[in-house]
Amino acid sequence: MSFQRDRQALLCTGLLSLAGLPILSAGCQETSEGRWEFKSWESSEQSEGEAWTILCLETYGPEGREPTELLADALRKAQGLEPDSVRLVHDGESHRLYYGTYYRHRDADTGEYRIPPELRRDMSYIRQLATGQTYPFLHCLPVPRDSGPLGPPEWDLRRAPGDFTLLVAVYSDMPERREAAIEHVRLLREEGEEAYYYHHLSKSHVCVGSFVDSSADPFGGAVPRIDDPACRAARRKHPHFIYNGQYISNVNRDSSGNIVSKTRQPTRLVRIPRDEDRGL
């Protein structure tokens, strides 16, 4: 069970009595088919000066709205935090609580992007905030601030009906990654394809098709069995993976290290994420 579900149950059953109460600080407490693979947010893949924030909490459904709002009020009263830096975003069935805005910059000596020390400090502090014996923000994490369109809801991969989809492209390391992925999906759909986007923490994905896993593995195994002609047709039409608009090649070397050939990375099947799979 994901920690989002655990926290949702806790919030909805035990935190409605927190209205008006402050939060007090306390003591420290090679890629295979079927798998999404995301690099750490600490990698140097973001544009210089991109804004990040802390996602303190996310809940789902109508029952999650009130406790999230109560926790936002309590977070504003926490000593050492700026009340104006607390943000609530209600987006359909989800309710997200954010804190702060931080900017990543390139290190002049190494050329790498660094984690803002203010973000480290505030996230560590927020994780230690408690209401009695409960730590509602223990799993907070850094995410890019939302910018640009998320895309038409009906194109969201999480709404696709199947079990698996074909990952054909990823956009990252660019401020307009969401827009680029959405435009890619739009072009594919204009050609009659069943295309979807999926925005994750720092990458936007473009996928084609939604296929049922005929192996019916109740544990969601990594190797699916897809007996769908549409899947075979999609793989024939999209044999190679695209990253930021370009094909990516694997370099094959001999025992002396000399390049003997290059092969383009193939597209691959990945499991369709659902709301409860966020952070997969």
C-alpha cells in the first residue's frame, strides 16, 4: 500500500479536530519492460534557475479537502516558517499542500546543479513537525513548481483503461517540457493514434496505446504478456525511443574500447500509473 493511502486514512479519521491548533516541532524521527525509471531529482537535468517547491502533502477525494486545509492553516502557524509561503492547490480530486519557492543554480566550479541549502533546511524541518504523536509531513518531497499547461484531462495516461502502454518519448531538462509532450500527443492524435501524456516530478512522457496484460499477474510483474494486435502495430510504427525530440543510441564497443556499432534505444512497454501510484 502506498504511503498516500496510509496518510489519507489517517487524515480523514484523526485530524479533523486540529482546526486552529498550531503544529509544534518535535525531535528527529539497464531498464526492463514494465518499469518506469526516473532519475533522482538531484541530477543536473533542470534548467538553470528553475523554480522548485516542497510538496508537503497530497490527498484525494472530497474527504481529503478539509483535513488538508486544516493542516495548511496549522503549517502557517508553525514557528520558523513563512505563512505566505504556504500554498494549497485543489485540482479535481486531488488536494496538494506546498511550501516555499527555491531556485537551483549551477556550481561555478563543477558545472553541476546544486540543491538549494534553504530547501534542505526547510524540508528537514517540515518533516519533523508533529500534531501530538502524528507526523503528517514526514514524506514531503521537493518537486518543480507547476508551470505551463497540464494538458487535456482526457489525454492523461492515468485515465487510460488498460494495464500497459508503449513509452515512445520523454521530455526533460527544459522549462517547456509539459508543452512539448502535450504538443507531441496532439500531433499523434491528429494522426489517429491513441496517445497520452504523463507528467512526473521532472519529466513529461508520451505514450501510445493502452493494452491489457493477459498474464493477469495479481502482483503486477515486470514482464507483461500482451496479446493485442494494436500493441504489435504500435511497436512497428514506433520502434525507437525519443528523448527531447531526438533518438538515443546505445554505443557498442569491442574489448579494446573501440566503437563497433550504435543501436537506437527501442520503445518499451510500461505499466499505466494510477493516482495511488504517484511517486512510482
